[in-house]
Amino acid sequence: MVPDGPEHRVDPDGVLDLMWFRERLIVAGPDTRSMLARTRAGEVTWGLRLAPGVGHALFGVPAHELTDRRVVLSDLVRLPAYGGPSFGEDPAGALERVFVALWERAEPERRGLRRAAALDSAAREGLSVRETAELHGLSVRSLHRLSNRLFGYGPKTLQGIHRFQRGLHLARAGVPLRDAAATAGYADQAHFTREAKRLTGRTPGALTRAT
């Protein structure tokens, strides 16, 4: 659930989301920059964060076609039938039932989802593009194509977004920015700052204070 309020900033996190927003089912694509969601007073958005590769499997389009976009679900797939209380009565439960119905209809291949999870883990661990490709028996070019299809951007961008999120998580937990940068894998604090500003337009310090 996203808190209500006039504005809600969403920073890049490397995932796709299925949301119930303003009486519509919306797919939030993977972001390469901070997005600003405007809400009305008292309005609440409900969302499900999708595991690596799941969005591509359920919606039937390459994730890169959804990058930096918010798309009505019915523009991508035929809405599934689902039972139980409506969104007006139980939005969280209804959203989950829609997801289950999409899953049952798509029947995602488990092998493909395992590969997507493994590629995502490699990016989180900071493996280089070449190391990741070799680990999974892929050429660098094939890895780029697969990553764009599953995540919405190439492996280097995915790694950078995960690194940013790890550094920000540490900073928000009270770790000094210099130490957060080093632990996350940045060369130094200045590197962390440059990447944060590139992705969000704000410094790590400003992002930390915004919580």
C-alpha cells in the first residue's frame, strides 16, 4: 500500500508492479529515473511487486517496452475473471486474485523464472556483465537481450540500480554515507552521490532525510 498524499516519489528499484490506482489496474514498468505520482486527498494505491521475470511472463511483452511507463493492464492483456469481493470491498484481496488468475492463465515456465532470479541475484551481488554472462552460459550480447526482455534494461543498468538501492537502504538505516557507499560497492561517497543524482535528481543525504 502506498501512503496517501499529494505527491509520492518512486525511485528506480529494478522491478515491475501491478497496481490498483484510481479505479484501474495499472502496470508500472521498470524505472530508470525517479517518477512522481500525484494523488488526491485520501487516495490510496494498492500494489504488488513482481518477482524477476514475472512481469514479462504475465503480460506477454518484453519489459523494455514498459520502461519508464505506466500502462493500463487491459491495454496489454485481456482482463482475467476472478471471484470474491470486489476492489471496492477488498482492494488488496482483489488485486491478489487478479494476479493469481493471470498466473494460472499464463502458466510461467519455472525454468525461465529461475534464470531471471539468478540474473537478478548476480546484479545484486555486483558481478560484472562478462562474469554474469559466463556464469549463465551466455554471450554478452545474449545477456543484454535477455536482460532487456526480463528487466527492462541491460545488466549494467540493473546492477547500478540495485547498488543504489542497497546504498540508500544502508544510509536510511543510519549507516554513515561514506560507509554506506563503500559497503554498497561504490568507489567512494562522491561516486554514490553522482549516481543518486543521476537516478533521482537528489543527493543520498537528501533522499535519506526525505524518509
